[in-house]
Amino acid sequence: KICKDKNKIYLDFNCIFNSKYLNSIDEKIFEGYGNTNELIKSDSVIVGKIYNQIIQELCKILNKNHSEKFSVRQWEVLIGTWLFSYVKTFYFRAKSLDTCIRKENVETVKISEFSNYDFSTAETGGIFECMWNNEWDLMFKSRIIKNLEIKNVNLEVININQTFKSKYKFFEAFKKNKKKYYASKILDLFNIINFKQKIVIDNTYLGLKNEALLQVFNKQFPRILAPKKLNYPKKNLQLRKELSSLLKASNSIFEKIIKKFIFDDIPLVHLEGYQDLKKTVQKNNWPNNPRLIFTSNSFYFDEQFKYYVAKSIPKAKYIVGQHGNGYGEYITHDYLPEYRTCDYFLAWGKPKNKKDISTFNFILANKKINYNFKNKKILMVNRTLGYPVETFEKIQSFKKHYVDKISFLKNLNKSLQTKIIYRLHHTHNFRTPNEEGEIRSIFPSMEVDDGKSDLYRLINKSNLVVFTYYSTGFLELISSDVPSLCLQENILNLIKDEYKNLFYQMIDAKILFLNFKDLEIFLEKNYIEIHNWWMSDRIRILRNQISSLLSKKPKGSALSEVNKILNNLK
């Protein structure tokens, strides 16, 4: 909360609303930082440089502390996801605070006492839990402001006791997937003897059945790399202080502050819990000396998998499959650790760099679309407030998006409005907890889906699908017979210059929209003939182009295609 003389200016809507975005107030809200193409480009470069510098220094320090001889690449596999997210989290908040204070001529800033606050988490996934907690975020920003060295600003300190501590553990998250958890237990019984396996396959988006078949194709008994429970000792403050003193000085104020606190905040699994991580993986009975490791997801939060990869990659080839949209075309994806550290990247569309291998959208390998143009429903697939882990603001933009969406739904003629199935994002209970109640209250006759049912079941009973963000689902349907539209207001700010022509074509063709008003006009005019429009020569040619570049359909046997690629890389 930032105070200007007698008037208050709030840094973002979360300071007041707790996600009640339909409330109207007279309070002044800072417009937010970074949501322009130019700033996203320049800030991505700055964040990338800071990340590169710190990962190299951490490599030397952690090798010495843990008696390892890992390369920078190996440490990047282990800690890259956390470090990259942490640097972006810090940088955006620091730039937002600094810009707001200077631009608004702020004289007094209300912060909280933070000296005894524990910002650290047990594992990588915990930082994403922390970002969504108002208490943690307040303390994190308070610490930043205290160290930004802004002159002529009075800091008004309040005291708030710590009540939040991240409890995220990947093992606990894994157990919640009952089907996979119990399948791993059964398969472990057949893998008591550690048979030699050339190819290790884990969490690829191809589905459990297809992953098992891929292993059978390679004359291997199927297995799932199930994690074990990790034990974490208490935080060693003296050790962290000693390691922090080994970091190099920096002239950059942002890098300087990050280095000041990074060893206070680094997850336990990378320091105090590292030896237990190492011993646990050694006891996991996972394949020794594989030739190839392939995943599309486990590089994020699975600490045991990441250690296994780091230990294996001097000899094993590390293959990463595309995880979602934006790889290649997004400015912000250039420094993604999973892309930087892999030997080869299995892209859904056209190769964009030397390490890329063109495949297909893996999600389509086990999905069936049974479109019937006689269907009447309009499926509206909604975004939620994403993780605040970029260099640009999301909260204010989402508030405007949400209010505009409500106006759009109100303005639709009744014949269209009654056809809407409003599908909530599956994380709405956590990220926008008031959304479902508001939608049901404003539109009592509208069908609302809680986001937990099978998306393709809803697609198969719809005549049109409207995605209110540039999503993986939109790319999955672009080459199908299901008419699909996409809306994202700031999409052009995120796209690299070399891909903008394609997105301008999508906008011109009315496949992609930058605002709800244009979408409303299009639907009122074209819904009755939407299938004929979707199958018209002009739209079909453009859809084929989009599919070829960004999201190919599998041709023939998807498993045979992937198996052939993997065996050519062994």
C-alpha cells in the first residue's frame, strides 16, 4: 500500500479487492508496469543477464558446499526453474514499486517489518504458492522497498506476524493423482530387479497408456518414476549467511538486492535437504545409465527427477517435449531453463532453432474430437489470474478483462447468451474464488462448468469454442473441424517480431480478437453460418498455416512417430 500525501495510491487491485473485480471504487490504482512490447523485450534481456550471472556463481558455490563437480548446465537442470522464477518475481516487483514511487511522486510508503520473516520454501513449487499469498507478497515487497535506495521517501513500518508458510511438497502432489500413484506401485513390483533401460520416459503429455506402450516398443518393462518422501532439516541460517558472502559484488541495484537475499530464500532441497535428495534418488531403483531421458513436464517441480537428470546428462541425452503454447513465438520464453538445458526439443510445430525437432501436439495423441455441426452450444473457455511471475503486470489487466467480459455477456443477444457454457478455469477456486458465484448470480440461466469436467466432452457437444486467452486448447483445435476463436488483449505485446505477421493475419481473419466488442460484433453477424465460415477456403488455408507453424496434428500412428524420433537420437 503506497500513500501520497493524504491520498492513497494502491499498487494493485489485490491490495483491496481480494479478487472481487466487479466492485467499483474511487481509490487510485497504479496502472501497472511493463505491459508493452518494448519493455517486455528489454526487461527479458535484463532478467536473462541477471539469471545467467547468478546461475554461474551458484554453480561454483553449491559444488563446493555439496562436494559435487556439476557443470552449470547440471545445476541449471536442478535449480533453474526456481531461480528463473525468483529473478522474474523480484525484478517485476522492484520495477513496479520503483516506477510507481517515482512516477506518482510518492512521499510515504507503508511497509511491514520483515527481518524475522522466513521467505524460503522446501521445494521449487513452493515459490508459486508464495506468490499468491498476500502476506508473503507484502513482506517480499517491503524488503525490496527497504533496499531500493530511493531517496526522499518516508517508510512507515507496521508489524505483521508470520502466519503463512508454504507447505508444497511434490511427493504429496504426486499422491493426489491416484491413478498414476497406484499404477507406479504395481509396476514397481515388476521392477524390483533394475533391468537395463535405454530410454526413460516420464510425464510427456502422451498419457500413461501411451508412455507404457513406448517402453514396450523399446523392449522395456513399463515403469513410472515415482518420487519418494523427502525429509527436510531445519533451515541453517549460519550456513546461508556464509554462502551469501561468497557471491560477487554487482553494480546493478536489482542484481545486488537479489544476491543479498537469494541464500535466505533458496529452497531447502537445494541446501539443507540436498544430501537427503541425493540419497533418496540413489535408493529409488530408477534405471542406471540410460541413453536417453524424455519428459514434457517433470522439469518443473519434481526435485528427484531433476537430480536424476542432472546426474545422468553427462552421458544420457536429455529430450524435452513442448509443454504448452508460446515456445519460440513468445519473447519471454527465450531463457526457459528446460529449453536451454535439453539436448533436443520436440516442438509441436515448425522447428525454430537447431535443437528443435518437428513433431506434433502431444496432447492430441490421446484425444478424440467428434464434432457435430448441428450442435447449438457456445463453449466459453475462460482464463484466470495467472501466476505473477513475469516482468509485466497481470492483475490490473485481468481486472479490466473480467469486467469487459461481463459486459460482453450482458450485451449478447438472448439467443446467443442462452447457448453459452461458461467454463471456469480449473484453478478458479484458488485464483479467482468469487468468480463462480458472481457469474451464477448475474446470469442465473447460464450453464456454468466448474472446470473439473473433461474439456473434450464439452467440446464435442458445442458448435463453437471461444477461448478468452491464447491457450494450448486453442492450438489443439485450430486444425480440427470445431470452429474456435481466441481473445487476448495483450497478445501482440508478447509476440516476437518474426511471428507478428501470422498473428496479424489471425486478427484480420477474425480468428483472434484483441477486445470483447469486436468479438461481440463478429458473433452477432456470423454465428448462424459459423461452420461454413470455419471451413471456407480462406480460413482453412490460414488454419493449416497456423497448425504447421505452431501445433501439428499427428499423422498416422503418433506413438510410432515419437518412437522413431527417440530411437534416432539414442
